[in-house]
Amino acid sequence: MKKTKLIWHIYLPFLGIIAIVLLATLWFTSNVFSSLYYKQLTDALSAQARLVDVQLQPFLSGSDFVNVDRLCKQFGQAAGLRITVILPDGQVIGDSDELPAEMKDHSDRPEFKTAIDSGFGISMRFSRTLGQNMMYVAVVSKVQDRPLAVIRVSTSAAGIENVLAALHRKIVYAGIAIAFCAALASWIVSRRISQPIEQMTETAYNFASGDFSRRSPVPNTIELAELAKALNNMAEKISGKIETITKDKDDTQAVLISMNRLEKIRQDFVANVTHELKTPITSIKGFVETLLEGAINDPQRAQDFLGIIARHANRLDAIINDLLVLCRLDEDGQKRNLSFETQELRPVILSAVEMSKYKADAKNMTIEINCDDKLKAKMNAALLEQAVLNLIDNAVKYSQDGGKIEITCSRNQAEILIRVSDNGCGIENQHLDRIFERFYVVDKARSRKLGGTGLGLAIVKHIAQVHAGNISVESTIGKGSTFTIHLPQN
């Protein structure tokens, strides 16, 4: 599948929508103005016919056809219109352009027939007498509901067509100007969306090549601004650590070892972030391109593809949110901006369980809490609740339906312990030392299927560390796992 830049995936659909809307608007506007012009012209010709009727009725009633023809020629010349007077049997008795005696019977004219039947008739057709297209409006002249004659007023269709052609040209010119402005605006908007992503991608490549001097510009949008800050923050931290190590010249071997370790951490982290973000982005782009290539016309396929896109978008959102949480924990932990208060532990545990209840109920799992109401700890309640919530979510994900989760809070001489135990699948010993690393997962396929980001346990570890504590794990394959948060005494 051919790959194109993000801006084209944004700009071209915008341009297509604008073109469709503009063409529909131009077509509708043109039809409306044409209909309005014909209506106004019809009303004007009808009004002229009524005025002629008032002047001719005395002569029609007295059968003075000579004066009828004379007045037709006077009125036609003055108004610049052709005026014809036709008796109910089709005989022409007056015409502004021709001699009535030389004109054929007009009883077959469509506007004449309609006027005789309904009192008013209109027709647009070719005149054999004048040799051009004409618009005809006919009205019946009556005295005491007795038809005396049909008065017909007509004008050349060439003038009408010229006026409408000029009007259509103005509409088209206006449409072209609007289309150009809309295309330019769409390009600007598309660039504003895609450019920050391109800049962050370039910055990430610089980091990967070892250049930490570059910084990604911070966009105006909240989501992209947070991601840019996270990239910049990561670069600052790694640069700071490298500078600190470099200053220690007393032990060159230690410096080299530490720098290699940092380089390995940097490479692993960049590779993991790139891989975890690239996978959903690649899938989203692939399915969007498939939709644009025609799959959107198949409702069932379009629905399936949109569902897949939504799942990948949710995973991408979860990864970014977890990365932002880790960055905030690192930043707050260094600046000590977090507030800690001594308060009861049980309400924090209950709140975390309440937020996990829906997922646990969906798998028919029970959660048992053993926590003394009077047990207190010095903590940041929101962060500790997040840590317990992450552990419960992991227990729910990796346990069978109908399983059981136990949360036990206790105190010993040195620390306060919060244990979250499950009877799930367990973890092999070879993984226990690494499960708290960022993006490390035991079973990647299963983790992605269950919606995992590989960052949940890393967040728990960081929360424990900002509380001056730590986290440990014990696990047996087929029997379950126990995660323990260790907090210092007050």
C-alpha cells in the first residue's frame, strides 16, 4: 500500500468536501436565480397584458378591430414588446409587428389554449413569424365573464438568455473565488495540524542519533503540546545525566560504563516509544487509505474498519496518557511539587475498588478488602489511588472469569504494606525483575488484545518511589501473583 504524508490525508478530503458543497451551492443558486428571473419576467409581461386589456376593452366590445390593431402597434413600439390580440376562435385582429390579415389562425398556440382554458397561459418557443425564440404570456380579456379576446404579450428569449448567461458567469466567478479561498484556508489548517507532528518526528530522530541539543516547538493544541513537552523533558533529563556523569573525571571507567548504560536506556526507550506509537498509527493510516480508496462505499466493511480505527486510536490515547503520567511523576518527583498528608488508607482503597468494579463485574470477579479503618499513611491520595487502581486492573486483565482479588493493608515495625493478590495465570520467574520497566510486557500479543500499554506497572513503581517507598512482586505460575506497595511509616 502506497504511503503518503499526513497532510495529504487531511487536506485532500477537506478539498473534496469543499468542492462538493460548493458545486451543490452553485447549482442550487443558479437554479434559484433563474427561476426568480423567469418569475419576475412573467409577472412583468402579465402586468403589461393587463394594462393593454384595459385600453382595448372599449374597442373589443364594439368590434372596432381597426383601432385594436392601431393601439397594438402604438403600445408595442412604446414598450418594446410584441403585442397580439386573438379572438376566441383563433383569428388575429391586432399585432404590433405584422398585419393581422396576413397572419395565420392562432388557435393552435399553446399559450392561447391555456389562456382560454384557465384565463392565463405562458410558453417559451420558436416563433416562425419572427424566426427566433420567444417568451409568450397570454391573458383573457372578459366582460361580465364573457371572453372577448386573448391578449398576448411576448419578448425575445435572446435577451433573457443573455441576462441569465451574465448572471451564471457572475455566480461561477464568485464560486471560483470562494473555492480558491477555501482551498487556501484548508491548506493552512492542514499544515497547522501536520507541521507540529513532522517537527516532533524530526526531533525524535535527532534524539535517536544522539543529538539532545534540539528541542521540539510546543504547538498550541493541548494534546500535541503535552507530547512535545514530554519529548523535550526526556531530552533534558538524559542530557542532564550525561553532563553529570561527564563532570566526574576521577573515574573514567565508571563514566564510560554509566554513559553506555544511559545510551542503552535511551535507545531502548526511543525504540519502544517509536514502536508502540508506530503500530497503531500505521494501522490507522492503512485502514483510512483503504476507506478512501473505495471501501467507504461498502457500509459493512466501512463499519468494521472504523471500529478497528477506533480501537487503535483508543490504544494510542492510552499510551500517550500513560507517558504523560510518567513524565509528570518524574518532573514532580524532582521538583517536590507533590503534597503529602497523613490520612486514613481505607477510603483510598475503596475509591480504587469502586472505579474497578465495572471491569471486575464484567468477568464475574469478586474483590475482597482487608484494611483497618484506623490505619493511616502519609501519602498523596490521588497518586496512591492510581497505583492501587493499576494493580487491580492488571489482576482483572490476567485472571480467569470468576476469579478473586484480595487487597490487604497492614503495618509492621518499619513500613505500611498494601498487597493486591489474584489467583490468575501468574508470571514466570525470568520476567519478575523486569515487569516494572517501561513497555516491558510478558505476553505482547495478549497485552495488546487486553488493551495494555506496558506502562501501568512502571507508573505504580514511580508512584511508590515518590512516596519514598518501593514495590515488590511474588508470583507462581497457575496460582496467581501478589504485588506489594511498601510505604514508610509516618
